Amino acid sequence: MLDSSHRYSESNFRRFENDISAVLENYPKATLIQCTEISTETYEHRFRDAVTALASSDWSTTIDRGLLPTTFSWLRQGGSFIVKQINHEIYIGPRITRTSPLESAVRLTDVPNKASDGEVDGENRELVRALALVKHHDLMEGPVIVINLPANFVAELEAAHPNLVIVEDAPNRYVML
């Protein structure tokens, strides 16, 4: 049984009830949520607390508790569910990998499809490694666009930085999340 602190309270659950419902409706697609009241890190913890509390409660809700362990994988071992800030929004959904599509909830259409001043050349390995480290620790908001990034270097970066997500969104163009 969970303690009765605010973290696992019904009032905390009610604050996140609509978001939990939206994530369940969209699963396995990701859900992007605008959050301006609290930091992303605080949101992540309170959201997880609300789901965990709901799973062990008998509160009245329209949410199907049977879907919780499937969708919210931290309720079981080996899950791949993440809550992460992307472009001033909170991404809630399955872990993004280089081989999985980014589902329509992550709006990569907001990223230009042609070369721009904001792109980093993957030939500058030192700069790319530094950016990967910064993204791994969530110290930078928004995506980083990298062009000319060799596939073996992508694998090296992802192995060294498990919080880093690198997705190829066009030929020879990668997005670091």
C-alpha cells in the first residue's frame, strides 16, 4: 500500500487524470502535452506518482486500470516508457529508437527539411559528442539537427548515452532528442 502523502493522493491523481486518459487513448503513439505550470522534471515525477497511485487505488474513474501496466511500463520490469521534454512540450510514450518511427505526436514537420544555419555537421565529432552529452543530461531544450553523421557513430553515441535519442528523419539528416 502506498503512503497517503500528496505524491500518491487522489487530488494529485485528479490533477493528471485527463493527461493519463489521453496517453492511454493514444498508446502506442506518443502524446505531447503543453505544461507551463511546473517544470518538466516535476511533471514527470508527479505524473508517474499519479499513475502508480491509480494502479493501487479504488477511486472512481473512467480509466481502465487494466491498461496501466501495458502502457506505463515502469509498473513492470523491462519497460520502455519515457517522459521527456521536447521543444517546450512533454513527450509521453514509448522510448524512441533509431529504428522506430516518431509517430505523428512528435511534430518533426516543425523542423526544416533543408540545410540551415542551425544544423551541425557530423564530421565535427568533438562537437557532436559534446552535444550528445548535453542532450543525454537534458541540459538543452529542443532537437539538435545533425547532417553527415555516419551510422556507426550514431550507434556509438547511443551506446555511450542511454538517455539520448537519435532518429534519422531524412536521408543523411538526424535529430538528437
